[in-house]
Amino acid sequence: MSANKESNLVQAYIELNKFCQSGDYERALKATGKILQIAPQEQKAFHCKVICFIQLHNFKEALAILSNPKNAALAADLHFEKAYAQYRLNTPKEALQTVDSAPELTPALKELRAQILYRLEQYQECYNLYREVVKNTTDDYEDERKANMAAVVANQAALNPSADLPQFTGNTYEQTYNMGSTLAMRGKYNEALPVLKKAEQACSESVIDDGGTEEEAKEEAAIIRVQQAYCLQQMGKEKEAASIYQNVLKDKPSDQALIAIASNNLVVINRDTNVFDSRKRMKAATQDGLEHKLNSRQRASITYNQAILAIYSNQVFQMVNSKFNSWLNLHMFFIYLRLSIIMNFIHTKIGYIIV
């Protein structure tokens, strides 16, 4: 390399370091381009380019350069970055394959693998991996990992309420929320409610203590209030539950999955009355993209309720002929066919509540 090129390379790295330190990833990305023009095999610059794309949430570009055969040597050790990009692009099976192809399962890869397993609903394997990570790691993220483990247990309880599952103490509001969720999934609604109220209070206090606003605290605690409403609904206190769902939705939360869950549960409360409102709620519960935000249990419940609502409103065939959400497709139509036969004999009600 000529002295001039070497000088330009040093200067480009100085710029790259400055932009990375300041979090200016757009300009850092341009700096990596300069470096790779001068020295195409600079692995550090290539790695930094991938990181810049990830920081900018441009996961498609990150995955594209990692998967390009021309970059095979440069990308050879970047298993975590590739798997993370795949995970964020909602291809968890491919992400798991990438993680498992790594020669060594580093702590970062273990944590990512646990998240992927959670997305794939492989809860027992996910829990075991988190337990291993917690046992062998000492850092500032222990509470977060334990909250994740508690979330796994809550989902296990939803699938098997009578299962012998681990118990957690509520050191953080997230852990307390997941403890309450586990009780709710076991059908212990009276026990779950005070735990969830404690989680809501702790959540609001935490957001305010961190400098957040009342509105931010309200949004952060919305998921906990919806869980409380679920308990009330299961206890037959539908007016109280409906009031909570409606208030949460009035605040226009940013969490699309939360909107879907609250909307679905309001449809259940409406039953065969107020069909117009139910159709509006069901539309919110079946928006594009929700297949990646809801688990299979939640999706199945929404699909079932949508099928019954279609029967009540005599709109099944219009819905079949219209544009379907990818995860509903013809599955809902076949549910309709089965339910229409059943409803010749009994009065079927919309009845699958989810959380």
C-alpha cells in the first residue's frame, strides 16, 4: 500500500471512530465505505459497516452484505450479526440455523438463541438456556434475564396450567408482571390481580424515576392493565374489564399486539350484540404484521373469534373474497365451514379471550 493510501486509511479510521463514539451511524457508514474502497479486505471496517446497518435498523442491507458470497471471508466470524438480522427480519428458523452453525456458542449467541427459541415457542429449551446463562453470568442484566425466564414460565402455564413450574420473586416490575401473568394463566385470577396491581404501580414509579412523563408511564403500564382486565373478564366482571380495555385503546398505544389483544377481548364481551363495534375491533386485531407479534395461541383465538363474528354479520363470503391477512388466509374459511354446521344445532358464542 502506498504512503498516500495508508494516510487516507488512517484518516478514514479516525473519522469512523469519531462517528461511532458520537452515535452518528449514517456518517460512520460512509466512513466504512471509504475504508473499504481503499482496502477492500479490511475486516474491522466490514464488521463496523454491518453494525452501522443494524444500528440504523436496516437489517435487510446488513443481511445482504453478510450473505454475499464475495464477502464470505469477511463475514465468516459474524454469526451473531447475521442471526440477529435474520431474527429482526422475522425469520427465526433461519436465525436459529445461523446460531447453531457457529463453531462456538458465545454468551451473546446463547442470549440470542434464547430469544429465538422464545419466538419459536420452544419454551422449555428456552428456559433451560436462560437458566444456564444466569448461572454462568455476572453482570448488570441479571434482573432482565430473570424477567425473560418468568415470561417463558407464564407461556408454559398458558399451555399447561397444571404443570409444575418454577416460581420467581418480583425484584423488578417486569418480574412481578410475569409472576401475575403466570397466576392468571393457571386460572388463579383472584391471586393474580393484586400482584398485577403491584406491578403496575412499580412500573409507573420506575418510568417517572427515570425521568419519564406520566403519559410514558401510562403507556409502559398498558400491558399490565390489559392483563388485569383479562383476569376481571375471566371472573365475570365484564363491565370493569371492558372499561380498562377501552381506556387503554383510547390512549392509542404503540404496541400493535396489545391493541389486537384488547380489541379481541372486547369482541368477546360484545358477543352477538353491537356487531358493528365488534367488526371495527376485529379489524384492529387482524392488521398486517401481527403474525410476527402474536404467538400461535393468540392467533388461533383471534381467528376463531373472527370466524364466529363473520357468521353473526353474514359476511363470511365477502371476507373470503377480500384481501386476507397472510396468517388468516383460508384457515378462517374452513373454521367457518365447521362452525356453520355446529351452529345448526347450538348457539355458538364468541368466546376465546386472550392475553
